[in-house]
Amino acid sequence: MNDFTLASLRAAADMVHAQVPPTPQYAWPLLARRSGCDLWVKHENHTPTGAFKVRGAITYIDWLRRTHPEVTGIITATRGNHGQAQVRAATAAGLSATIIVPHGNALEKNAAMRAFGANLIEHGHDFDSAKAEAVRMAEEKGLFMVPAYHEQLVRGVASYGLELFDAVPDLDTVYVPVGCGSGLCGTIAARDALGLKTKVVGVVSAHVDAAKRSFEAGRLIASPSAHTFADGVAVCTPVQAALDYFGPRADRFVAVTDDEVAGAIRAYWQDTHNLAEGAGAVALAALLQEKDAMQGKKVAVILSGGNGDMSQMAEILSGATPQVELRKAI
């Protein structure tokens, strides 16, 4: 049973805010003009790790230290933002942190994880193969495997939803990027705990749309490849526990192409001078795809992270869409 009562989420938010100040939500007039709606951006790119994942790591590591005091080190798989968050929280709690990333992972995310203190290992060619190696090494090395989705992660992540809804309680719709699902579930948990009617829309890459197809089918469906530069949403196999929670509660899902994501990154830069990574821009891309239907409504998009590699960002801001080699799932 998920502990997503308002009292529990407020307590988790207090724990998060002891380390991470609330991030802003801004109504940018140029973005409003571009989208045709009353648009708010939740700036999760303004956290100490440049992404929303920092929140859930704080509550998860606190739970781990209380319930498994014998643990001396963690291990997890990531494309970057989850890993940065876990390393930051684990090392602060006196734990070692081993991070498994796929080959070809964003170089600057790898560098950031090492700077936070990670033992970083490259394995496989997509998130799912990195995850399989992390599970194997956890058993071999006696490390605690941190999943990409867990109730205690969601409790922390929900703090950005509380901040957004406390500031703008009358939103019609919120668009949320979906990788393994903690952001979507946290936003839904905050909405439901506050008793609001806001529609929460999940957004995936059209090139890695397993979460969308699973939501629509009501059962897990995997994608055959992770062929997108938006690495934070490049998850081939959805998480059953996340699907169980968001399945009956999300309004719908939208899939966006890499060209649409690149366009949204350029829109963020032109209209707000914020730099969004690929996954951080998918929510705006989805809104722009649906702009005709959203005319005049009060809408929010989650800018979930800003950790894009400089070379990739330079390519996008010059007008191109990065090309990614086809990465097969295992």
C-alpha cells in the first residue's frame, strides 16, 4: 500500500527542503504566446543536480539508512540524473555508490556522477542492459540495488508536485516526462493528496513508447530499442509497480518525436533562456503538439532536467536534431 497521504507527502517535502530549496514555477509570456495557453514551467533544472531526481534520492536514502542499517554501499543503473541524485544522497549518508551506465552515455552526466563520488562503470548499450548488470553486481559485491522506481523515491519526487499545485492550484493539465515513472506517479500523488482535478498527462518519446503502449493496453509492453537522444526517457521496459499506480490515474499519454523535442529545446532557449535536456523538453513538445486542443487553458509543463551535453546542445541550437545509433534492448 503506497503511503501517499498528504501528511506523508508533506513530511517528505520537509525532508527534501532541508537540503534542496523549492524550485520556481514561472509563467513565461513568450512561451504562452507560442503555445496559446496560460503556461507555467516547473523548473526542475534548477536543483543541485540539475534535475528532479535529487528529491527522491533524499527520501530513499533516508528510508534505506533507517530500514537497512547494515548496508555500506549502493548500486544502481542510470542514464545520468537518477545516478547523480543517488550518489549525492548516498555519499552524504556515508555510503559508497557504484553506478552502471550504458556505453555511449552522456559524457557530462558521467563526469558529474564521478564528481559527486561515484564508482562509475559502463556496460551494455541501453538502460535495460545496464540495469541487468547492476542487479548481477549487487549480488556479487554485496551492494544494495537501488531501483529506478520505488515508493520512497515517489514520496520525495512528489514534493515538486506539491510546490507546483500550492502555487498554481487551478491548473487544467500538467504534462510530465515519463522514464521509469517516478515523476508521473509523484505528480499524480500530489494532485490526489490535495484533492485537485488537474489532468496529468504522461509524455514519452515516439521512438521508445513502451510506457504509452503499456498504459493504453493495461499491461506491460516493451519497446524493441532505445533510439532517441532524449536519454532520460529511453526506457525499453516499463516498471510494473509504476504502471499499477499511474494506469488508473493518468489522463492520457502523448508520444513526441526527436524533431519535436529538439524544437522544444530551441523554444525554451529562445523564450526563457533555459537549457533543457532532451527528456526535460518532452513535456513542452507534447503541449506544442496538442496546442490547438489546449488553447486558452491553464497548463503546466515539467522541465525535468537541464543536463544535456554541450556538443549535443550546440547541434540542437544550430537547428539540427541529434542522430542516435540504434540501441537494441536485451
